[in-house]
Amino acid sequence: MRGQGNARSSRALGVSWYPATWHPRLDMGRLHRPRSSTSHRNLPHLFLFFLFVEPFSCLASHSRATELLYSLNEGLPAGVLIGSLAEDLRLLPRSAGRLDPHSQLQERTGAEWNPPLSFSLASRGLSGQYVTLDNRSGELHTSAQEIDREALCLEGGGGTAWGGSVSISSSPSSDSCLLLLDVLVLPQEYFRFVKVKIAIRDINDNAPQFPVSQISVWVPENAPVNTRLAIEHPAVDPDVGINGVQTYRLLDYHGMFTLDVEENENGERTPYLIVMGALDRETQDQYVSIIIAEDGGSPPLLGSATLTIGISDINDNCPLFTDSQINVTVYGNATVGTPIAAVQAVDKDLGANAQITYSYSQKVPQASKDLFHLDENTGVIKLFNKIGGSVLQSHKLTILANGPGCIPAVITALVSIIKVIFRPPEIVPRYIANEIDGVVYLKELEPVNTPIAFFTIRDPEGKYKVNCYLDGEGPFRLSPYKPYNNEYLLETTKPMDYELQQFYEVAVVAWNSEGFHVKKVIKVQLLDDNDNAPIFLQPLIELTIEENNSPNAFLTKLYATDADSGERGQVSYFLGPDAPSYFSLDSVTGILTVSTQLDREEKEKYRYTVRAVDCGKPPRESVATVALTVLDKNDNSPRFINKDFSFFVPENFPGYGEIGVISVTDADAGRNGWVALSVVNQSDIFVIDTGKGMLRAKVSLDREQQSSYTLWVEAVDGGEPALSSTAKITILLLDINDNPPLVLFPQSNMSYLLVLPSTLPGSPVTEVYAVDKDTGMNAVIAYSIIGRRGPRPESFRIDPKTGNITLEEALLQTDYGLHRLLVKVSDHGYPEPLHSTVMVNLFVNDTVSNESYIESLLRKEPEINIEEKEPQISIEPTHRKVESVSCMPTLIALSVISLGSITLVTGMGIYICLRKGKKHPREDENLEVQIPLKGKIDLHMRERKPMDISNI
């Protein structure tokens, strides 16, 4: 059966159907089935039962709902059959006014019901995205929108009640993901409300992913073996069940670690790092590996992150000296404060565990402590007092290096004092620049040769030659200041830049011929000046934003740097004067926002300046240009130039001829602005060129078959989703004189009429009646006699307007016999009128004595001279020569159509009145009407005996 075949093909694609509780409709037809012979005796009772139950059967069908459950894999392509509601609900077709219980498994569709079944979603909702429902067959298929279980359920969370055509339900269990639909089965007499549940099965389409790419774990270096540390930020996998994360492993265990995975009550797996060996931070302070998460899919998918294992320090090392003793020599004339030695111990630990303080041992005499000062933090020993004559020449300094929780390390400094009998040179500075506490302050960008200080070099002994030079690096020069002796000037050699170097330290060194020397350290601190303007990272800042943005949307964060320091380097941001008012720029953070929604169709590109200004005095600034492009969004439907288009087309217009152009525009850009046109109705007759918008007819149009057409043209853009609009097209066919008048009476050229000799002059004898399928002037008919034959055929005349033929003169004895009139029926078509002819046969006699004789006369070809006289009818307006230069063709066509319609209605009214007058003559006139006795067309109403026409 078809239903079973569909089920098999669906299961191959991951679709399954599960039977749910089925509530069949109240099947009243089953009550008529004869179950036994006793049922015949119960027929009266059944009849009474029907009378009572039948009014409530409709209500019963409305009050019950049916549930169906399907299951399919996520990610299926469009068109996969999910299930057939008609088959799965076991809807039964009607047979002879009742339900046939034996046809449940037959292949049936909603179309076999009368009226046919109709399936529809209760409301549109999300149905157009994920499923499509055939409203006739009830077949449910996947749509072009691919179903992603993770997007539907994991993000939506919690359960969703039935409340629309489609909703998403996700129960607390990780495996449950339901797509819920409400389906209505119509019409009313078969009404059913069906709840459809589609369970979305997970496939392994997501790899595990760590929330961060770098994971750090800290382990104390004294951590014992088998220490377990949880690794934060475990991997996540949107898939569920076996497709979720199953295990973890390290790419390199370094022989020191391993991994273990623990699973909690909720099924979440957490990796734990286990220490497998002794750690020593001083040997290796970190280990780097790759942690890999693997799911249970087939094939499995992997995710990875970098795992950095840091070894934290503990206080397991104490300070150590590299030497146990140092020897120091100090001259007796050494200046107070001069460093004479420095001791330094090393602790391999870090931070507070490696802090070292220095102190003298209690064994050091107080005299030595007073002469030599030990810095407890740096270990530098300086001369604290002048060396007098009574000072010991040898000192033993025992120094301790103290660490937290450690036994002090010990070093001995042996200091030997060498007494001198002369004094060293002296350096006497005199500062020109601003000097505070031995530091000279200079502004950057000071000119070249800016003086800093004078130095006077003196020899206290007065018997040695003293030399002087400058020691250290920097843009400085020390030169003799002539004409004075032993005077030196320290000055700059080039401009200095604070942004390149802020501090300099040089020394003025003096020495005498005996090799004794002294030096004076000069410290130079540069003062910053506002000599740098802020600099934007990019002079042109190109930005994009999609139109219809939310208010106060973030655009970018401007950033400018200023090499100056302090407030001179603090940058504020401002919009340029050319920036529109709805752009805002935070002066402190540099965040650029737009306060209103932008419309690309109104303006696509914005270009304005922004300024970065520092806080110097005077302030400096720089300018950058912001170029903002508004990206298009498909927010405009195609727009027709007119809502209604009207085209006037002459009939018999050739197939695929150009009827007119349908102009349509779309304010969007790119693909969103591409417009495709199509004819919604009458597409079998009309077609439209999408590129040019040209409307064409596939076939030639005939006004006489249909005078006008009303089309609807749809314009669809290329956006996603696409927008559309429609326009009404009216095509009016202009009449062309392509139909000659059609003579309805006489019926043929062989018809004849008996005219009595007693007929009075002026009496109507007969008429010629014709119609024209055209309209307007093309349908205005004129009658004329263009040929005569007989004893005295001029005795008869025809009315050019009505076609009535009357007797002009009294008939004489010589007028007996057959009179033949050739009547021309012509229209007033333009440019060429069309016409038809008919022969009117009048037999003047008292009676028809020999019909065969008259018929033999009719069969002879008449020798009639054609008169060239055309019928003259006064018709207003008459045809005039139209100058194409002065009038528009459309106005002419409209005038012709209007006048023709009025003329046709008037003519038809006159004709009807005349016909009524002929059929119902007044009693006092007692006029008898003669009809043709014989012709080619047999109307089955013709009599052989002619009727006399006479006036009494």
C-alpha cells in the first residue's frame, strides 16, 4: 500500500511514525451494518436512535482531539515525507451516504470525499520554516528550512504549551525535542482538531568545543602524588546522549600527569588532572599540553584547547652567598657616603618567599657599625663617618642574609683602611639650570648649547696638575670656560626629546697626576612639553552598519595616542562640524554611536570628521575622517509606477506583440532590488518580459470573443525573504471593422413573399434584417437596393436605416409576376466599410397557384444591373478625415467606442419597438404580416400557403 511505502522510504531518511492514542469520529454509518438476523427486527429502534443522536454527532466530532507522534533526524533535506495525516488518522471515505469500514487501508486522498477533505495548520506561526502540509492529501514534508535540533531546543529551553500552529517543546531531559503542530481537518462535517508531535532526533553534527582556547591550572610544587585538580571550563557539545562529550585526553602528559573523567548525577563529565610525579618549580615552572575532548559519535568529533599547568612556588629555598668572604680597601681621605662594597645573596624562590634582608652579626663591634653603614635591603656598605687618625686600620664585618623561615646565610667583609697624607681634588658645582636636591630639571626642546652648570676644579695641595672630563652618555658637553683656569661649562649639544628619554645621569671626574681622582654625579630630569598632537591609528575610519539599526547603536571605538605625559597626553574626542546631529561621540571613551535608525534608501554614505584633542596648553589636535556605509536590507517591496495600468489594444493584435510596459521600481540595492515580474492570472494568454517589463499576448486577441481582460501582475524582489506587490492591468480591445454585416432575414436568396395586388401604396411589404458583431461605427448598418429585376421593380423602396421594404406605387395588372431586389447591407467601418448582399423575391399575384413554377424562376440566374448608388444615412458625427497630427489616437478610439455603444443601444431599442409593432398591429388597421414561404433554411415553422397582405 502507498502509506506503507512512504513509511519505509521515510525511515531510510530518519523519519519514523509512532501510533498515538487515536480517537475516531463518531461513525454513524456503522450502525447500519447487519450484524445478525435480529438486526432487522431492531430497525425501528435504530430509526428512533438516529433521530436522537444525529443532531449531536457534529458536536461530538468537534469536542475530541487526536494526537500523532512522528520522529525524524535533524538536518534532513527539503521534501522528505514525515507522515500522511489522512492515512495515519485512518480517515474513511464516504460511500453511499455512510462510512465504509472495509476501506480503511485503501489508498484514499482527501479529494475522494464529497465535499473533499482539507488539511490546514491552525495558524501559520513557524510552519512555513520547518514543515509543509499538503492541504488535500494531508502529507507532511520537511521544508527548505533545515531543522537544527540544537537551535530549536537547547537555546529555547523549557517546555512550551500548545498554542499555535507550530511551537517548540524541550523537556528537561536532554533527548527530548518536539516540534508541535495544530492541524485542522475540514470541512465542518468532518471536522477534527489534530495535535501533531514531531520528535527531533539528534545526529552528531557538532564537535565538542571548549569555552576558552587557553586553560590554566596551578599546582603547588609540593603537591603529593595522586593529587586531583578539577579542570575548569570543560568542553561543551550541543549534541546529546552518546553524541555528547564522552572522554578527555592530553596530547602530552610529560611523564608527570594523567587525566581522569568524573560524571555527576546530571550526566555532565568533568576532567580532573592527576599528579603522577614529584614537582619542583625551580627545575621547571610550567608544562604546556593540548587537552582533547571527544564525543561518542561515529565517527567521533574532537575539540581541543591549550592546557597550561603552572607550578606555584613554596618557600623551600633559603638565601645563599656565592662567596664566604670579600676584601675591601678604603682610603683614609674617602668622602662620607661613598659606597665601599656590596654583598648579595640569592634565593631561588619567588615573591615573598625570596625576600632577603641584610644585617650585621652581633659579633661586629659597635665602632665598626658606626663607621660603616649597611643597607638592609640592598646590601650596600657605605662610609658613614670620616676616617680619623684613631680609627682602626682593619675591620671584620660579619653580614647575615635573612630569609623567611630560614637560617641566615653568612659572609665576611674584611675592610682595610689606607691612610693618606694629602687631599684629593675638589669639584665645586654652580648650577645655572633649575636644580633641586641634586637633580637638574630641563625642558625638552631646549635649544642647543643650553648651559647647565659651571664646575670649578681645585687642588687642595696646590702642587699637582688636575685634569677634568665628563663620564657618561647623553647630549652633553663639558668644556673649559676661557679665559678662566680650572673653570668648566656643562651644556647641551642637541635638543632633547622627553618622549625618547626622560632621565640622564653623567659624572664630572677630576684626577691629579698622582692618580687620585674624584667625581661629581649630575642627574638631569627632562620636563615634558606639549609638543606632540594626538595621532589616530587610522586617518580614514571605514565603518559599515545595516540599515534599520536599533537606536544608539554602537559603531566603533575611536583611539588616538599622544606621546606626551600627564594631562598633555590625555586625549578627548569630538565630532567635526560636518557630522550630522544624530551621531554621538563620547569625549572620554571615544565610543561612536548613532542615535536614530538609518535608512539606506534615504542616504547610503556618510562622511564626516572627528577630532582628538589633548589637554595641553595650548592644546593640540588631529583630525580623522569617518566613512560610514549603510548596508542594504530588504525592507522595501517592489513598487509599481501606477496601481492600475490600462492599455488600449486593437483587436487582431499579433501574437507576442508589445502591449505596453509595466514600470516597477525597488528602492533596495543589489539582489534586494532585483525585481521579477509574472502574470498571476491569464498566464495562458499573457506573458511579461522580466527584464523590460513588456506585456505581451501569446495569441491574437479577438474583441468579438472577449472585449476586455483584467490581469494581476506580481513583482517579487530578490531579497531573503522576498517581498512582493501586485498591480491591476486592464486591457481594452479596440474594435476593428473585421466583420461584415450578417443578414438574418431573409434567410436565403431563394425565399419569396406573396404580395397582393390590392396592397395600398406606402404599406410595408417585408424587411431586411442584419446585425454586425463589431461595435461603434463599425456596427452601424445601412440598407440599399443596388439591383432590380421584374415587371416594375421600382415600385418598391427600402428604408436605409431600418431595412423595411414598402410599396411606393399602386400595383397594376401589368405588375403581376416575380420582382427581384438585390439589397446591399453595408456598415460604416473605417477605413473600409464591409458589406453583404441578399436577394429579396416578391411575387405579385392574388394567390400562389404553382409553387414549383415560382421556385423554377428563383433558380434562374437573374440578369440584374448593379446600381452604384450607395446608401445614404445621416449619421452624426459623420466620418471625417482625421489629421493624425491634431488628435491623439486614444481619444479617437474612446470616442468611437462610446458613440458606437450609444448607436447600437438606440438601434436595438428602435428595432425591438418596430418588431413589437409588427407582431401586435392595432385592430383598426387589421394588418397581416407575410413571412417567407420558402428558403434554403428550414425553420420547421414555415407554411406552404402564403398569407395575403392587404389594407382593409
